[in-house]
Amino acid sequence: MQGKGGRVDSMLGQRTRVGEHEAMRKIKNEFMTHWDGLMTKSGECILVLAATNRPFDLDEAIIRRFERRNYS
């Protein structure tokens, strides 16, 4: 999977944001469900790379899924 374009915080921000549309919340949940499925397959190496200048605006469930984080 390769994502191009904007920052990850624009798509995967906190689900508790006021005024967030229910459809966006469902997209985040679906993304995390697929991510969990990828991480459970043995013998595969998957790299998920995300960039943002607002890491603390990301949903906590998304942050937990990253094994490594680099804050510069």
C-alpha cells in the first residue's frame, strides 16, 4: 500500500473531533481493521510510513499501531 499526497493527520486524526462526519470515522475504523489483518500474516514484511507535522493530532489507536516513532 502506498499513500500519496497530504499528511496522515488529515485522514487519521482523532476520532473524537467535534464536527467530524460519521463517514470519516468509518473510514478510519476500516483502515485500522485492514492494518490489523496485515500485521497478523506470518512471513511477510510490511512497511507503513507516515509523515505529519502534527503527530499528537493522530488518533491514539493509529499511534499504537506504529512500532517505531521518530519525532524530530
